[in-house]
Amino acid sequence: MFQRELGKKVIDWAGQYPVVTITGPRQSGKTTLARALFPDHRYVSLEELDQRRFAQEDPRGFLEDCKAGAVIDEIQNVPDLLSYLQGEVDRDDRAGRFILTGSRQFEMMESVSQSLAGRTAIARLMPLAFSELPDLRADSSPEALIFKGFYPRIHDRELVPEEAYSFYVSTYLERDVRQMSQVADLATFGKFLQLCAGRSGQLLNLSALSNELGLTHPTIRRWVSILEASHIIKLLQPWHTNMGKRLVKTPKLYFIDTGLACFLLGIEKAEQIRSHPLGGALFENMVVAEALKQRFNAGRPDNLFFYRDHPGNEVDLLLNYADGQDGFEIKSARTISPDFFRGLDVFARDGGSLRTRAIVYGGTSSRLERETQIVPWHQFQIHS
């Protein structure tokens, strides 16, 4: 079992709130984490038909059986239970009584926000972060990790990535998409998923997706929302401030897991990534996803942005704070080029308030150059 960084925050929150809700993509390890952290809590899965029926038909009786404390898995399967849970924790608000898990964020979170506002902490568990990989070393291949992805089960059981992601996509389409969003044409949605993988690290162009699939803008927009809400993709928002110039206002699309993106792109070996047209974008995707994991593991909102002006000057990743921004350029190259500094220089010159500057690259040595920290990819660390 992997030592999950988020566990520290979950334990902290369980000492403060009567309910802790753990959400995240399927197979990210939510159930494993909850059961490991709370071994004395009763475990109930609402995936099991008898338990689901019990919770639906007799919610008070169900909660009576759980009153000493319970891990309730896949809570979104019985959303009405949350209203009864609200009454239960109002009567007895002992901290850490109920640990809820669920994958379908856009269904579950609405119910949570309506019924448990102020009563629950929200923990977001993503696939494995760099710090959670025990065998990550300076000589590790970034391409091998990009290809394998970061889902715990693939690493723990040494699964064949292509097979594991094939099953993952089939499960996602058949269970989550069909059940949650009433998407009738799963074949077209599958093609949409592949087209999104081909746009990893690029500006989201709804018109291009609409034209390629022959679907309306509202449909494409809804499908993008499905992918984002179910933790398949991350839309990185552009940085906006009064910098006296025109800035790009379209978000960039990244996959939460690069292994899934590789599978959808038809990449069959890690060695293919270096020569692939999207090799650099997949490297960038890995680092952006890592930044998101580090923020969530620290219990923080992501606060992640990118900067691009209309002439094309760009900072790949900005982490915003009240007193300024940390700026990161992300390059898969093993050698640092003078061009890598341009985006950070332009951002600072045009009014950006950079607290720190860094270039995250595919090499292995670190140094300080032109007031910019050169950081090997495996040492990438944001300040939470």
C-alpha cells in the first residue's frame, strides 16, 4: 500500500468535522485510504445492492447501524441519504463519525453542498504524486512514468498499462457516463475523449471539437464539463489581471493522468513518447497534474493558472498567492536553452509579480541561472 500524502489532512479534518468526504477519480485509492485511516469504523459500500436498498428504503435504520462511526463508500448511489445524515450529525456532531467516499463529483458534490454545508470537510484524492512513488529516482525515465500513469493499482500490481486503461475507459463510459449524464451515443463520446487527448496541453477549442464530431457547442461544452467534473481532465484557467495588454482568455486542457492520455492517443510504448508530436505536451501535462496533486494533498485550492499574451509569450504554470505568483516554465528537453526564459521575462516585465521563477525540465541537474531555479522534473515541488 502506498503512503498517501492526503492522509495527514484527512486525519486532521476528522478531528474537526463530523463528516469528511473524500472525492476523486475512480481507482485513485479513496476506499483504500479511508479504510486504512479508520480501521475501527464500520465499512459499508453502497455499490452492494443489499446495502444500497437498505439505505434507500430505511435510511434512519441504516444510519442507526452506523451511528458509532462508519466509512460509507460510493455515497452518490443514495444521494437522499445525505439529508438524513444531516439530521444525524446535527443531533450528534462528534468529530470524525462519518467518512464518505465517491467518484462522481458533479452528482455527489451538489448533494453534499446542499445537505452537509459546514458539516463536512472535502478531501480530493488524485492519482499518485511524485512523493508517493517509492522508486522515483534521478535516473527514472519521465517517458516511462508518463506512459505508465499514476493510478495506484497499476503500480501496486504491475498491471499492463494498455490493458488497465482499456478496462478503465470501458468502465468509465458504461457506468459513469451512461448513468450520470444520459449520453446516448457512447461511441461518439469515446471519439470525443480521444480528440481531447490529442489536445493535451493546448487551448480548448470548442468550435474545432464541434466541427470534428458534428455536434453543437452546448453538447461539446456539456461533455467537457462531464470530463472535468469526473476528474478525467483539468481545465487550467488563464491568468487575468490589468497588465495593459491583450491576454488569451481560453483555458488549456490537461488530463489528470498521462497514462490514460497515452492510451487514448494510441501510444503503445514509452519509447514512442520522445518522438511523438505531443511528447512535450505530455511532459507538461505530467508536471501540471503533479502541481494539482500537491495542492490538493496539502488541503489547498489549486490556485493554478497559465499566462499567454496574443503575441504568444507564455508562462506554462502560475501559482497565485496574495503577495504574487510563482512562475514555472515546463520543458521536456534535457538541455536548457536561452529561449526557455522568455515567457518568465515577459511576464515580469509586463507587470507580473513573481515571487519565484523556475524552469522544470527533463534533465537531472539543478542550478540557479538568471535568477531562475533550474529544476529537474523529479524534484518539482511547489510551495503550498
